[in-house]
Amino acid sequence: VSLSAGLALFQEELRELREQPIDPQAEQEIIDSIEEVYFSNDSFDMVQHELEVSKKVADLILEKQPAYVKELERVTALQTNLQLAAVICTNARRQLSVAKEGFTEASLGLLANQRRRQLLTGLLKSLRTIKTLEEDYPGAIQLCLECQKAASTFKHYSCISELNSKLQDTLEQIEEQLDVALSKTCKHFDVSHYTKVQLAYTLLGKTQHITLDSYIPCLTDLCKALWEVMLSYHRTMQWHEEHDKQDATPTPDDAAASESDKSVVDRSYVKKKLEHGLTRIWQDVQLKVKAYILGTDMSNFKYDDFIVVLDVISRARLEELRMFLENETWELCPVKSNFNIAQLHEFKFMGQCRSPSVSPSRQAVSTTSPAQEELSLFQQYLQEGNPFEMHTEHKEEETEDVLASNGYESDELEKSVYQDYDSDSDVPEELKQDYVDEQTGDAPLKSVSRETIRSRKKSDYNLNKTNAPILTNTTLNVIRLVGKYMQMMNILKPIAFDVIHCVSQLFDYYLYAVYTFFGRNDMEAVGENAGVHGPAEDRKEKVPSPHLSQLVVLTNSGTLYGLAQRVVATESLVFLAEQFESLQSHLDTMMPAAKKPFLQQFYSQTVSTASELRKPIYWIVAAKAIDYEQMLLLMAGVKWDIREIMSQHNVYVDVLLKEFEQFNKRLGDVSRHVRIPLPVSNVLWEHCIRLANRTLVEGNEGRALMQLDFQQFLMKLEKLTDLRPIPDKEFVETYIKAYYLTENDMEQFIKNHREYSMKQLANLVNVCLGSHINKKARQKLLAAIDDIDRPKR
């Protein structure tokens, strides 16, 4: 049986081997594993050998049978013991759980509460100790700080965290008592008491009393509190006004009438007292805020925080305007062509009266009926709320669309931030007719009529640009400040004069800045700035002179010495003056009768002079734009004593005309960036021509030849500019004709024509010497010139 089974197994293995792929290495391993006895000799009996082996295995199994049975019994016993142990563990865990719930948690909780009680008892003792430290603030604070330091080691425990909270509350209570203790020194100063208070503040780390992080919240709280005071006073006055109306009823009998008269006197007395109190309360409010603001050095504030402070107090100061002016680069602020201050939210309280027949640019701001006016500030917050709580929200609502968009309406060469980006609906029909630009041949997108073109002069340099206002960011800021001031006047009528006085200072400072920046020669400006206000101690309350931004260059001939910046600065001042003019009637109605002369003087002597600054500012450009000195040198080389009449003018005239042509080209270049209004171009041309004519007179040593040169100059000049009449034309022609005067006529000429300088008159006499005036006549005429000049000395 064993043999048959073995053979069957062997056959099975052979079949599996046949089915598997042949692997030489694997076959070699199998061959190597066969015992060597199978290969010993041919007489080897393989069957016998296998039987012997099988017998040995069977004997070995029978030999180990008792040990196997015994070991199996031990395994069974171990399994039984393990099952018993599992039951015991389960019962033990259940009993431990019962013990934990019934004893451990309850007992340990009691212990924890007892520990916390001991800690709080210790805290109570410390607090009682602090309380017993009568006015020993440093000792109390030191004790609290030591407790906090000791507790910081165990801050991860919740009970210690509560202890720290209690200690912090105690420190805050001590700080409140410190403020009270500090106030006592106002009435009675005690060295020991004051020393303790200062030491206590030092221990708290609050020697400045208000930290930077709490500065703005404290300022807001102060303003809220002061607002409540003012609102309460307003409501008090309102109550009296309403009751006065109710009590003002007619009475029948004499006794009642007498009582009524007494009541009227009492009401009048109360009314006067309340009105007098308005100014006093406002002064107190200002002093409180001023003391708070000046009590802290804000130089270390972040820019955003500083702006928030300015925003909260809404106080427009000259120092703030000075900061704007010194950082102003005098670039255009691109507003829409129909911009008017009535569009700014600061002037909304005045109301608008827009008549269709009046152009927006000339629209005057006027008050409307009370039904159309917006509610006053007191009415808005009469029942609830505080303007200092709604500040951020109001700022978002106060935005208005006055700036021009980033589009261009003209061709690429005429791109300008001052072109109108509004729709054609704002343009009158007569301005929509097509025309062709006489200079460029282009037809702009928004055309104007031929009549309009003919009414404009070529020297305007902006035929296809709209006349949008010229102003800067600083101008807009000043206008907004004026609006805020006027709101203040509207709310606080008793201080109207003080407010207008501040408004006038804003305009004065702006005008002064524009003049010092652009209206004085470089050396003159440096000399005056050095000592404009004298020693520092003499001008502590004055605002220092502003300084022009270093980004503004006024020395480059290619830009006509900063003409673009000069135009923006000067014309923005003129625009500002125009806005003040439109507000004059409104300001006049708000002024007390006794103070109206101040307002009239401000307008007549300051506001009206704004346009006069054009002359000195643009004169500087005109004086540098043309090389007049070169003309004098060229004229000095001309041979004027030629007897025959010449048909050709001198070369210096052509050189001078080329200078004017270059000047005209540069004006055109500047106008591509900044619109040059007609009054500006006229002033520039007038200055240049006057200076040129005076140069011609200064270097004139001829008669007929000079007349020829001047006529050539006039003929070419009239093609460059439409300015008529040519300035100083008679000044030159009269001087040339004076060469032909006799001795007596020339003497009379000298006495009558004071417009010529002493040098020019003397030159006239010297040139005529030898032709029709002798030496004796020359001496007489020079003496006459000297006599005329002598009274001036």
C-alpha cells in the first residue's frame, strides 16, 4: 500500500513537472537534493531503502506519542485558567468603576475646591491688605505686581487665570483712584502725596497717562462726550424757545398784563444768558480738545493714524495747508468740465439752485427754502446717535463724482487731462456743429461753431479743448475746508466771525505761497525766506513760510521755466478766488453787522488781487524766454550812421523773430499738457513784446534804419500773435521820431515823456550830436534830463 501510494505521488509530481515550464537551474537544484545512495550502484534497491526509512519514521512517532498526549492536556488546562482570569478582570474593572464614581471624583473635587478656597482666601487677604494701604498707591501696585508675577508660573490652571483677572481689576481700580488723587493736587499741592502719585504711575508704566494704542479711542470718547454737552445745551435752548411761544398769549386784565410783562423780562434775560453761553461752551469744547491734542507728540504716529486724528477733530489748520503746499507738485487735478463747488458734499447743506439758463461754470451757490434744506447736525442726532459714531459710514456716503475719467476725446496729439469726458448731452446744440481746426485741419470729436472759433484767438492754444477749471489737489482741499468751516458757521452762528477770519487766513496763505513759489526772482526768494519772520522767538505763533517742493523744476528753458506748473498754480488761485466771490453774499448774511467791514476789506484787498499775480509770475517767464541781452549785443554792432536809405532790415531783427517763433512753439508744447487760458497767453505775449520793445529802444542808435527794422519786426510779430494793439508800439515809434526833433522841441520832449529812462533820453541826445544838435545844445539837453531825474533822488 505504501509503495502504491508512493508511486502514485511520484507520478503526480512528474505530471506537475511536465506541465510546468522547464527551468534548467531548478532541475539542477532538484537533482542536487537527491541522496547520493540512489546513484551508488546498479544493485541498489530503492524500494527496500524507502521502506526502511518509513519504518524509522513510524518508530519515532510511536516513541514521542506519550509526550504529545501530556502536552495536549497542559494546553487544555491553560485555556481553562485563561477563561477564569478574564472573568476575574471583568469583575475587578466593574468594581473599580463603582469606586471611582462613588469615592475618588467626589473626594478629589472636594480637595480641589478646598485648594481654590485657600487661594481665594489668600487673594482676599491681599486685597484687604491693599485696601488698608491708605493712599500708599506704590505699595498697593507693587503688591499686585508681585502677586501677578508669582501666579504667572501656574497660569495654565483655570483658577490662577481667574486670580490674574481679579488682580487686573484691582490695578484698574487703583488707577482710577490715582486720577482722583492727582486731581487733588490742583487745589492743594503736597510733596509727599504728589511723589507717591508719580511713583505709582511709573510702576503702572503710564507716565504719559494715555498710551498710543488708546489715543484715538480716547479722543473719540472725548468728542462724543463734548458732543453730548453741546446737544444738551441745544435742547435746553430749544425747550425755552417752545415754551416762550406758548406763554406769549394775550392777557385781559391789568394784573395779568403786569405779570406778563415780568414774564417777558424774565424770558429775555434767560435768552440772553443762554446765547452768551453758546460762545463760552464752544470755547470750552475747543480748549478741551486742544489740551488733549497738544498733550501728545504725534510725530511717531503712523500716517493712517495721524489722518484719523485729523478726521475726527475736523480742524483745518494752516500747518496742514502748509504740508499740502510743500508736497504739491502743481499738477492738474482732472475734474469734469462742469465742475462746481456745489457738487462737493461739504456744500450740500447750502442747497443748489440750478437754473437751466445759467451755465454750470457760472452757477452761484444759493440757499433754498427750509423745506428743501438738509437737516442740521443737531436735528439729525436729536433723538439718538452720535456723529462721531457714524463717522466712517458718513465718509463713505460723502463721496461725489467730480473727477474726470481716463478717456480722451481728441486726437492723439491733443491728449490732455483737461479734456471733457462727459456725454454730448451736456453740450449746447450750437457747440455741436462740425468745424475744421484752422491750425491742424483736424475735426475734433466734439466740435464748436465757426463763430466760436472766430471769437477765440490763436494765442489761446486750446481750440479743441474744453475750458475745464484749472485746479490742484491742494486747491480742492482748501475748497473742502472752506465748506467745512461754513458748515460750522451754520451750526454755531455766534462764532461766525471767528470762522470767517480762519477762512480768510486759508486764502491768504495760499495766495502767499503761490507768490513766493512762482512770483519772485530766485535770489529775491532766497533772501526773503531767510528772515521773513525774524528770530524764532518772535514768531512762535506764526506759521512758517512754505517751501516749494524739490520735484518742481523752474530753471529748464525747454519747459519755459516751469510754465506748466506756473499756470496750474496761478490759475488755480484765480479759480479759488472765483469760488470765494460766489460765496460772498452767503458769508455776508452770516456776519454780524459790526464785522461786515472786515469781510468787505478781505474781498476788496485780497480776493480781488488774485488775478493780479499773473503779471509778476508770467513776467519771470517772459524775461527768460527771449534772449534780450543778445539783442543788445547785436544792435551794438550795427552801423547806424549810413546816409542812404536802406531797403533791407538788419539781421538782429531776424534773430529776435526766431526767438519769438521758438517761444510760440514752446507755448504750443506746454499747452498739450496744460490748457493755457487766453488771459495767460495774452499776459505772456504782452510781457515779451514790452521787454523786446524796451530792448529795441535801449539799443537804438539810428533813425530811418531803425524805423525799417521796427516795421519788419511788427509785420512778422503780428502773424505770430493776435494780441492787439501791439504793446508799447507807440513807445518805440515815438522814441524813433524824436531823433528828428529840433533842440527846443527835444527839450520839451524830455520834459513831457517821463516813461523813458534817463539813460534812454541821454542816448537820444548823444546820437543827435553832430547832425542837427551841437555840443552846447547837447549840454543844455543833458542838464534838462538831470533836472527831471533830480526830484526822484
